Amino acid sequence: MNMQTTEDGYHFHVIRRAIELIDQGGEGLTLEQLAAQMDMSPAHFQRLFSRWVGVSPKRYQQYLTLGHAKTLLREQFTTLEASHGVGLSGGGRLHDLFLRWEAMSPGEFARKGAGLTIYWGWFDSPFGPALVMGTDKGICGIGFAAETGEEATMEDLLSRWPLADFVEDPTMLRPWVLAAFGAESADLGKTPLFLIGAPFQIKVWEALLTIPSGQVTTYSEIAEAIGSPRAVRAVGTAVGRNPVSWLIPCHRALRKSGGLGGYHWGLPVKRAMLAYETARAGGLS
């Protein structure tokens, strides 16, 4: 992996510690207090934050607070209108990083990956260690191990396609991974996806792809958008089963109350992702 993404992975561990400190001490902690508890000088801590996310620690601290989700829902809410459909058929906004995406057919999904070769490798990411899996058609799985641990993350993704042949080959995946996590040296239009899921799950993931970076929606809005307004609980389950976290932005789905809801790879990762995107989108007015 290149130096940029390695540094990003280190920075996330610092951010993870900052989340804990903010939760314990509130958002009134000063730069000096945060830096001291990180065993860093205020100047170094400031540079690290600014390089990782582009804003000052004080500003980012506001994005990390538990109330940030409610602010996002109030000011950066995206309505997914069912009448316009979702995904490619409705002209929905696909994630900027994708060149194309393709979904496995229901019959292929029912075979649980039989006859499919899936390549995998571990990579540094802006949100800690990431396990990335892909076929020759594109990335099919991303898991984050900062909260769950590498062993559990590996078991989780392997269990989704139990009859597939898994081959460790990070070199094959590296160009897609660099693009997926925004490495400066990558070709940012060359990250194909190969979605492996049941038909209902695919519809939910299509809806997630229409949520712009820096904005959020609710589980009930997604249910409306896919034509199943009463299936909010099922939508939440499908969001949680999203195999390509970050690229299919399940972290942008919140509860109607403004609560974060769940996140398969740990709520601190979800909070960091939302804060990261808000900061890079220019923050809230």
C-alpha cells in the first residue's frame, strides 16, 4: 500500500481515541487537552487532523459529537422519491468512485458462491484495517476491522459466500482499492463493483448508492424509495448486510429520530465516516 493510505490508517486510530475522549469529556475539550491525552504536541495534533480530514480538530470535534447525526438529518437530508426509482433505472446519482457496477443474478446468489473465485487482501484505509474482496468483475466485499478485529471480519465476509473459492491476492485488488479510498495516485474512475446479494438487498443497496456524499437519509425513506414502505425493519437488515461498506454508503442511513442506528463494523467507524464526509463536503452551514 502507498504511504498516503498507511498514514491514513494510523490517523484513524488517533481519531478513534479522540472519539472516546470526546464521549468522556464532552465537546468542550480544548485542543491542548486533547493533544495532551494523545501524548502529542498541540501543533502536531493540529497538523495530523488537518491532513487527514482538511479541517481543524475543533471543527472536527463538533462533527464527532453524538448530536451530529441529528444535525445532518436536519440540514443535509436527502429524500429518495419512489416515483423516480433508484439506481441506474431512475437516473440516481451513483457514487463518484464507480465506473460501473453489476449485480449477481438471483440464481447465482442462491448457489452461495459456488463456482466463483473471490480474491482477497488486507489494506490500510482512512478508517483502519480493511479486508477487501473482489471477483474479476469488481469489488464484492469490504469489511473494517478497527472495532471487530481481523479474525471476526474475515469470518464474516467468508460466511457470505461459503461455497466460493477464496484466493489471497492483494496485488490484483490494489488498483481498485487505491481508487476506492481516494489515493492521489489512483485512477478515480476505475473502481467497479460486483454486488452479491438477494434481490431485495440489491434494491436497498441501489437506493443507498443515490445518497450524495455528505448527506444522509432514513431507513423509512429507503423503504419508500424501493416501493416497500412497511418494510423498514427489513430495510435495516439489508443495510446491515451491505457487503461493500463505504462504497455502498450504508453509513449515510440514520434512524428517523436522528439516531445513528446500527453499523455492522462498529458505531465509532460510522461516526468517523460521517464526520469525514461532512468535513470534506465543506461542513454544515
